[in-house]
Amino acid sequence: MPDITEQFRLDGKTALVTGAGKGIGRGIALAFARAGADVALVARTKADLDAVADDVRAVGRNAIAIPADVTEIDSLGDVVEQSVRSLGGLDLLVNNAGGVEQLGTYTDMTVAILEGAFRFNVSAPFELGRHALPHMLARGGGAIVNIGSMSGMQNERGFLPYSLAKSALGKFTQLAAVELAPKIRVNAILPGCVETEALRGFMDAMPDIRENLRQKTPMRRNGTPDDIASAALFFASPASSWITGKLLEVDGAAPAGLFPNTAPDL
């Protein structure tokens, strides 16, 4: 009987990971490298990318650092081509970079802020995938993993542009999965509260919020980048070869409303 753990290997594969300089993206890049993949690392800050590239090489895999802003949509074709030229092909794409210019309620928003959120969280993954497709098909197929958010599944005040854009990313994942099957699988991970460097700084300044989050989460802890990286490895590997179009909640079973709601009634 074959060793089932081999289904989680990525030997001979190449991956492009956005937002790879820190946090969840860094965790995913290192998990893929440890599973045998070579990795193209994309983020805005070169120093961060160089550090992660060194970590990837330390486990015996190839890495290329590609400083880029994924909201500059016209540059994303070049990002994919740089990755392919350096690593010899492309099998896996992880759309991890995302965010929003500012949070706020309906009355705080402008069309520019809303469109910026869609550009960052939906248009960039769409365009990177579009350029990656021919390279994946040339190697017989591939997998795309989108990093969404539980905010896209919840209805809370103060998160309108971010939640709406992440919800759209989830629907894009499901539609792309149908369009690209059977050769390319597309799935998404919806993280809950993950203690990345940025969030950890916020919580260190307000420890009561950290403890409140832990107590409201059935698993009694906040997430780590490795929690998300494990899910990404599953979706990227042959272990999930019969799974596509799925949105996986990785949130410790946390309920909505974890963060204080300060938005007043009209």
C-alpha cells in the first residue's frame, strides 16, 4: 500500500506566493519549500523577501525574490514571467496578498476605497491566475489557492470594503474552479484571527482584546501562520486532488463579532 504521507509532497513543483515577505505568506512559502517545491516570492519589500528566500534555500530549495505591488495590475504578467524564467515553470499559485486602504462603514466609504479593495483582493488574483494558466497547462495542470477571510462570510459593522472584497474572492474561487476543471484546481482558505506580526503588535498593546478573542474561540487560542500554511499545503498537494471550488474555514470555530464594534447607529 502506498505511503499516504507522500500525497502531501510537492517534489518537482514550482510555486508563486504573493504577500510572501511576512506572516501567512512567509509561512506558506516555507511549508511548500519543506514539502519539496521551489518558490517565487512576491511582496513589496525586498529586504523581507530576501530574508524569506534565504530561509527557503536553507531547506535545500530554490527561491527567487520578486519585489512587486500586486495592485499594479499591468505589472503582474511580468511577475509571472520572472517566476517562470527563474524556476523553469509554474505549477502552484497562492494569492495571499490582500487588504484594504481603510476600514469603515457605508457612510465612511467612497467608490475609490471600495474599488481599491476589489483591485487588491479580487482583480490581482484574477490577473495573476490568468497569466499563470498557460504555464500550468504546459505542465499538465496545477492548483490555485486563494487566501480569503472569515470577514467575507460575516456581517459586521465597520468592515464593509474588506468584507465585501473577500466575499467576492470566495465567489471568484468557486466560479474559477468550475471554469478551469479538471486540469486546474482552485480553492480558498478563510482564516480567522491569525497572530501575524502586524496583529501581534496590536494585541500586545491591548492584551485584554487578545484574551477576549481566546475566550470566545472554542479552540481557546488564536491562529498562527503555520495553521494556514498547513491548509495551503493540503490544497496545493495531490492529497486534495479530488477537491476544487471549496472555501475552507480555518478559524478555531470562532463566532462573528470578536472585535469590538464601535460603529454607532445612524
